[in-house]
Amino acid sequence: MKTTTFLLFLCGFFICPNLVHGRVGETEAQVDHRFGKPVGKWDDYIGYRKLYHWHGFDVMVTFVDGVSQREMFNKSQGYVDAHDYKVLKKVGGADQNGIVFDKAGVFTTKEFGEKYDAAKQAAWSKSNQKQQQQQQQQQQQ
């Protein structure tokens, strides 16, 4: 039943391709409407992130000022194979309007991707420094 539903859903994407492109850049309300009720929300490196369960995928959307900037797709069970990547690229509007897609299942713009990676590196660096300071304090005691 799940496979049939998923296949019908994918067929709808191919029949109406203009309805599915350009997902990055939508408002929070549009994303909630598309993916359903979010199952989690937390702060992220640059903005905040919401988690959705959608057609066998866990979808994590990063928002900045109420607008989606990054969408990451992970298969809930199993792994994302080459066919899944091809379908996700088509339905997500990759290579259109500045939207890029990488092998990690992430849709974003190149500019935001660079900002996100820099913020992530800075956060990890700060976390590592804090951890080193705690270790030094423990050694001194």
C-alpha cells in the first residue's frame, strides 16, 4: 500500500512539474502546508529548523526570518539510492533559480550553503574550544 501511494504521488510530480519547483524560498506557512504538521523545531546554526515526516522521508527545513533557505531529505527507512536522488532533484527544482542539490540530499542556494557551512564550522570550533577549556580545568584540579 505504501509503495502504491508513493508511486502515485511521484506520478503527480511528473504530470504537474511546474507545481513542485522552487521549494527553497517559500514561507513557513507554505512549507507547513506542503509537508504537513512539523514534528519538531529547534535552533540551527543560522536560523531555526523544523522536522517533517513526508512520504517516507524525514525532511529538515532551515528557516531564516520565516523563509525556507535549506531543505534536507533523509529516507526514514533504508537509504536514498540513485533513483531517489534523481526524483528528488526533479521535484525539488535543482539547477533552476539558483537552487543546488548535493549528494547529502540537501536543496539550497549556493550563497546560503556557503553561509551555512561557515556558521557550522564556527559553531563546531567554538564547541571544541569550550571542551578543551573544560579538560584543562579538570587537569588543573
